[in-house]
Amino acid sequence: MRFESLKGKEFIEANKGKRLGFIQELDLEFNLMNGEIQQLVIPKYSMLGLRKDEQSLMLSWENIRVIGQDIILIER
């Protein structure tokens, strides 16, 4: 899977069936010692499409259960 293919997917909390939003942009945080992905950093946007720098959703890589064609299921 390519990094770019994660954009546009909807992420859903599997335990509650709650929609958390769509990935418009994202960054990855890596462990520099072993090169493993630690977490996804997903910035939040306002209604006007402006980025809210102080608010980002941090999803731990360990909490991601399934990356499907259209959605990403996470457990918290």
C-alpha cells in the first residue's frame, strides 16, 4: 500500500461504530531506531477548509485493525 492511497479514506471507531471523519491530509510519525510507523497524525479542518494547527487527531498504529478499500477501522 502506498502512503498516498490512505488519503480520502473514512476512519471509523470499530467499538462504537462512530465515524471520525475522512483523511484529507496526514503525516506519519516513525520510530527512528527501527523505522516502524508509530502513529498517524491527521490535522483537523474548520468548516471553511482552513487547517486548525493546534488540533490534530493522533491515531496509534497499534490501534488500526483494518485498512480497507474505502475505510480504516480503529479501536481505542
